[in-house]
Amino acid sequence: MRIEVESEAGHSGIETPKRIRLDGRVVEIVETIDRWPGRDYYYFKVKGDDGNLYILRLDEARRDWELTMFQSPPAQSHSAIHHEGQKRGNGMS
């Protein structure tokens, strides 16, 4: 999914995302959790001020950003609750 990203040069010369625009809404990046190089891309796992997690991919040659993963906190907690309920229902502790 293509998105608009406002970024700034990081200490290593790699652009670092500061703000993203998705479907007309602005999300401020409050934390860069991880970043790593790929073959032709650079990846960033970030947390937005909306509490959601995003993985963004930067094509450095074209200066093009893409959203490759999105996860909301309710989805995480629902998954953990569902998993715990299954363990209890199966007689496992």
C-alpha cells in the first residue's frame, strides 16, 4: 500500500520516518522500534501515536515508501485472550 511519509535524515544518512498519511489521516511516529536493510530497500518497524504498529519500506533509489504491515493493539490483545481461552478449554494450564 502506497503512503505519504514525511522523513528526515538520520544519523547514519538513512531517512527516518517522522509522520505518515493514510487515507487522509496523519499518524505521528512516536517510536522507531527497529530498522534493517533489505536487498534494495530499507525497512522500519515503527509505533504511531495511534498505538498501532507499522512496517514501512523505503525504496532508496526511487525515494518511494510503502506500508508492508499494520497491526493494531486490539488485534494483539484479542489474539492473546483467544489463545489463553483455547488453552484453558483444552484442559491445559
